[in-house]
Amino acid sequence: MPQPILFDMDGVLLEGPGTHPQVYADAADVALTELEADPTPTQRADLRRNDLENVADHCEALDIDPARFWELKERYASQGTHERLRSGERGLYDDIDAIEALAERTTIGLVTNNRHETAEFVADYVGIDFEVVRGRDPTFEGYRRRKPEPDYIEEALDQLGSSEGLYVGDSIKDVTAGRAAGLETAFLRRSHNRDLDRPAEATLELESLAALTDIV
């Protein structure tokens, strides 16, 4: 059996490089309402963003538990993302069928900086049988462990009982994290990264996921 192939999610399966900022803004507002907090406009603006230091400071000033706010914000952001997918507001790339074809030849996994709840939803939504699915934990520490840190890729490899393979992503941080985890890396071209130089550490450069079926 060939070595496993792990895939990033945003910009690889899901159209666009990441979660829309309005999703986080709406999630923060719902979380603040649930916690009965009344932030100033500046506090609200900062809490809508994912700046951990500002989030912690503002939560303490508002006398709400920062960890609880963050957990709620992550949960509601996942719900918002899932609804955008169901409604078609955010789409899938039309070459992800190649991942299904690859699943018949080797082990595949999904490892993303996005929330773990959303990673599991997407795996089910696209109907691809990933052997391992790993997204970020809904905690401050979970957010800090995102790529370019290799932590989540390494955890996925541990679950697969492997130390080798290929990581496919659309950003420099994907390549950095994959290499730090000891993997070969593939830099996937999409419309949002078309003008970027190929990362120096990338093993492969792909114009589409379909190109992988000719390699594996």
C-alpha cells in the first residue's frame, strides 16, 4: 500500500482560503448574547476577530470566562459554516472526486486549521471515507497549535501508525507544517494563490487534485 496522503480542507476541498470573517462576527455576537455581556463597539470588534490576547483581555474586562466565550464562538462559527455549505453559499471544488479515487489506492486523511467540528462535518458532507480527520480544538491552546505548527498533522500520522506520506495544501504554512512533520508536500494551485511563488520546500506543484491520480 502506498504511503498515506493527507489533505488540507479550506482551499483544497472547500472553495476559498478560509472561513468568511462574517461567520466569526456572527458567532461572537451570539456567544456574547448567550453570556449576557454588553461590550463596547471596540470590544465587540476585537472579540469578533481571532486575536487571542485581545479576546482574553476583553473577556476579563467584561467579567466573562474567556475559555467559555471562545468555545461558544467556535461552536457557532461551525454552525454558520455548515449552513453556508448546505445553502450553497460556499461551494466545493469540482476536482475533489480525485480524492475518492485515491482512497481506493491508499490511506487518505483530512487535516485542517479549521475547527474539528467543521472538519468532521465536511468529511461527512462530501461523502469521502477519510481514515483520519483532524481539525483544531475549540480552545486557546488548540488555536495556537494550528499550522504552520505540525501538531495536528503529527497527531493524524500517529492515528494512522505512519511517519511518512504526502500532505496536500494551498498555502505556505501547509508546506511548512507538512515538512516539519516529516512529510513530502504538494502545493495545490487555486485562484486565490495563483500569483504566489511556489514554496521552496514543496515537493510537488499541482494544477489540480486530478493530477495526483497520475502520480500515486
